[in-house]
Amino acid sequence: MSLQAIKDAIAGKKMICPKCENPIQSYEKYAETIDAVRDGFNILEVDSLGERVTLICGNEGCAWKERTEYPMEFIVED
């Protein structure tokens, strides 16, 4: 999931807090991750491109905050 997709999901109120079940309000510390890179004979191979992001509920009375590699699990479709 790209940073822009996370921003869009938060702005569209599609990311839901598992604790209070209201839309997640913000995120911090987005980082793309790579498990392995091999460069041999001008062939570049990248394994397991992913991301880590800290999601923050931010709703009144809810202090939920989680660092995750799977932000798509918090998206609820209409």
C-alpha cells in the first residue's frame, strides 16, 4: 500500500480504529521496506517491497496507536 493510498484512505474515512470503531485520524513514520536486493550482471532483483506505518486513532477518548506492516487490514469498504 503506497503512502498516497494511506493518505486517501484516512482522508476518505475508510481506515477504522479497531478499538473505538471510528475513522483513524492520522499516521506517522511511514517507511518503505525491502527484505533483499541482489545485483548481478546488471540485473537488479528486489524481494518483498512493503511498508511500515504508525496509525493513530486521534478520536476523543481513544489512545489507540499501532505500528503495522499491514495498513490495508484497517480499511473498511462501504
